[in-house]
Amino acid sequence: MAKITINDKDYYTDDFNDEQKKAYAEIQAASSELDRMQYIAQVLNARREYLAGAIVQMAEQGKVETDGSTDEA
């Protein structure tokens, strides 16, 4: 028996009528989709940060190579 809490009140899905069951299923689908989107947002944010760091690193390497201060043996 699944329980859902809405406005601090517990409702048991076993007691739901057909209309409530459909609404509950839609709540579950929406929650799953939100979780998926939050995961995707985290992945994209991490990728953005990685790429921004890569740009800085490439710019710093280019600066060292173009200012004549590289160490060549």
C-alpha cells in the first residue's frame, strides 16, 4: 500500500478511485521527468564547467608558448 502526503495529510493509494489513480500516476510521471531533467542539468553544468576550465587552460598554454618563456632543452 503506497502512501502519498499532500499538505501534511497522508493518503493511501489503495483507497483511490479511478480518477485519483490517474492523477497519482501523472504525479509519478511528472516526478520522474523532473528527476531526469535535474540529472541532465547537473551533467550539463559539469560539462560547461569542464569546458570553461579547458578554455582557460588552453589560453594559459597559448600565452606561455607565445610570450617566449617556454623551457626548451
